Amino acid sequence: QVQLVESGGGLVQPGGSLRLSCVASERTYSTYAMGWFRQAPGKEREFVATISWGGGVTYYSASVKGRFTISRDNAKNTVYLQMNSLKPEDTAVYYCYAGERPILYDYIDYSDPDEYDYWGQGTQVTVSS
């Protein structure tokens, strides 16, 4: 059972930046595809970004493309989400997901959280002045 622990959330002003981290408990993490999803109050969980096992393939939602960057350091069992130019509508709990299939092309819909096998408890991001 893979355990995922997110960190790095907090309160930031509009236009600011945050970097989220997600540490996985298993060495086999390096063979997993990883994703970030978020959920705002009263809304469904939505896709933010995903990255293949080697980091060579990434996808983003239209709402964050150009502002957020997903990356990973397999030596540290960690995936990151660099968030720049934050907006109030980015306020949500951000969740890290891990999928046992390493190649994103093998996912029917990589933006569907049900395609992944493990997820963390989430970290709160609040964008407000």
C-alpha cells in the first residue's frame, strides 16, 4: 500500500506562488504515474496536472496551463506542483494521486481520479487578499 503525504499548502495573495510536494512511501513510486487534483467547497474533484513515471510526459488542465508546473524527483520519491500567478479560484484542497500504470498513454482518461490507485489526504491552498 503506497502512502502519499502532501505538504506546502497555505494562504497566499493573488498573484503569488506556492510549491506543493508529495512524498511517496514506496520505492516503486518511481514506476508510477503521478497526478494532482483539487477540490473546492461544494464542487467535484477536478484534474490539475499529471506526469509520467520518467517525467517526460505531462498534461495540464486548461485552467492552470502556463501557470502551474508538475515535476518529479524519483530519487526523493517526490512529485512537485509549482503554482505561479495564483488566483482566488485556485483555492481548494489539493490531492496527490499515484497510478500503477507508468505510461499516461495507457490511461483511458488521465484526468479521471478513478484511473489512479492511491491518493493522499490533501493540503489546503487558499488564495485571498
